[in-house]
Amino acid sequence: MAYYDLEEQETVIIYESATKLFDIYTTVPKHIKRLKNVAIATLIQDEKDSEGICITYHIKVEKLPNSYVFNR
């Protein structure tokens, strides 16, 4: 398995009012790399392909940095 096809790649950010946490799920390689650097994140799930490359990433964080922009 490799990265998901471009048509299947997505990043979903949901704010949970009850817990006051952002739930972030992504299959976009660029976003996975950036999110892995979020030290305050709680890892929910990650999936790796047969070569050990992370192809999905699911975390929860208390807040997103003000300057956090995915598509630079």
C-alpha cells in the first residue's frame, strides 16, 4: 500500500464542544507530516503501509495554533 490516491485524500477537523478538543483525521501526506510535530496532541490512531510509511493519522488537540494553515 502507498499513500491514498489524490481523489481519496482528505483532512477533517471537528471541534467537540463537550470536550473542547479538536479531532483531526487526515490521509494527506503533507498534513500528516505537519501534525506529527504537534507535541500536545493525543494520538488516536495511525496506519502504516507495508513499508512503514504513515498513511493515515488521527489526533486530538486542545487548540490549533493561530497561524495553523494547512495549504501553504
